[in-house]
Amino acid sequence: MPDSAWFTRLAAIGEKLGRFEWLGPDHAAFLLAQGPTLLVTFEKVAEIRQRQPGQLPLGYHVARGRGWSHLCLVAATDSWFRDPQIYAYFDRLVDDAFFDGFDRVVFYGAGMCGYAAAAYSVAAPGATVIAIQPQATLDPSVAGWDPRWPEMRRTSFTDRYGYAPDMIEGAAAAFILYDPEQNLDAMHAALFTRPFVTKLPCRNLGRDISGALDAMRVLPSILAAACSDAFDAALFWTFYRIRRNYRPYLQTLLARLEEDGRPFLAALLCRNVLSRLDAPRFRAKLDEYENLLAMSGVELPPMAHRPAAAGKDR
């Protein structure tokens, strides 16, 4: 199905359940009108179509079954939602007191969508913002140290809804998720430092934290908790414990220990994984490290039992 047909389908759903509106050729607004809780998400067409069930926005899946309302700003291109028609759309929502009609409002986005979620949250004072790996700005005078996306350097980030860290000043709370090992993302996260901002470092999740959290089935729970006014750092770390069973994370962690030349810790990691998961790759690595450590005269602490042989790693 081409994107044009997909937008036609989304428009039909919006017209039936709320509203759909084009905001220029590259952006659209989809509204699911239900209850007094509003989840505002900024999402890219490609990610919706590749990752989400039924090729419908993530926010739709979180809100629909819970009776919440959902406003999704959809981008067909990597635009950072820097478009005068989007500015005018949010201006109109403010003039119409749209956000005042909800008891709770949550803004969410990741990457360029995280930038937009923070930037446009200024339209709904008192909202909660959850931004994953957001850019603070791509203005070269502020973030000239970020060489990514050189094609965006001519785009203005200094006019309406421009510098995201300033735009969250009216938020009740903001949560910034990032991997501190990703230096550029960490530098952007530092620009969001405010008393009401909670930074949640997701070490070793890499360049696509939202994709990893979605694959772990944690992301919908985070958004649902935020919409229920229950989300905080403690709950996030409870959700985030599932990474202990997420193989890409474990493989990244093992690779990091190998790169750092820490065979003892790598062996302990392999043991821990094998105590919980069927993971022949980690078994092979454990054998390798046990032999390497034995040659150096180092022994691992005794185990209550050695994990039994297992099938193929998934």
C-alpha cells in the first residue's frame, strides 16, 4: 500500500472517530475523540507502518481501548515538524481552548518527534512530556557540534516553537530518555536540564531507544502510566528491568565488556543470562571466557548449578 493510500485510510478513521486534517503536503493531524485524558504523539509515517499493529499510530493503540483521546501529528518526511502550518494549527488549538477541555494531557515523541513533543507542549501548560532522545535544536549556532542531518541546517529553529528546552517551561513534568553512551544524544539531553525534568539514562540501548522499548513491550506501559498520572522514575526502572531478558541489549552489553577487555565480568554476565534464558551464544562465550581466565589462573566463583544445555539462541 503506498503512503497516499495509507493516509486515505487514516483520514477515514479520523473522520469516523474524531477528526483528520492535512497540515500541508508532509504533515497531518489525526484526532481520536474520546475521554478527558489526551495523549498527544508525534510520529513518522515510516515508523507507524513498519512497527505498529494495523499500521495505526502508537498513541492510538494506547488510547483507544482505555477510552482516552489521542491527537497524533504525523510527518511523512524528516521535517522536525518545522512548518508554519503546524505552528498555525497549534495556535488555533490554543485560541479554541482545545487543551483546556482535558483533565490530563501527555506529549510524547522520539528523536525528531521527541523534539516536537517538547517544542509544542508549550501549547498545553501543565502537560507531562515524555521525550526519547530528543534534539534540543538543530540551530548551528547552538548545536553546531552535532554533524547529523546537515540538510536541516537551513531550517529555522529560532522562530515559533523553536528551542525545545525553553518550550517545556510550562510543563508539569518532563522525562528525557537517552543513552549516555551516545555522546550527541547525551549533549542534547543536557540542554533540557531543568528542576522539573527527570532524565532517565538507558545505557547500552543505542541509537533507537524507542524501538527497543517498543520491542520490549515497555513503551505502551510508559505512556499509559503517564496518562494515568502514575509515571515517575521509580516506575520506569521497574518497567525497565525487562531489559534483562532483551537479547539485543544483552548482546550489546557483552560486546561492550569484550571491547573494554573485561573477561571476568563478561563471564559473570554470561552466567547470569544462562540462569534465565536459553542462549547458546552466551554458553559458548562462557566456555571461552572460563578457559581464558583459567589460563590466567583466575577462577569464577562457584555456582549452585551449571545451566543445562539449551537449544538455539533466539
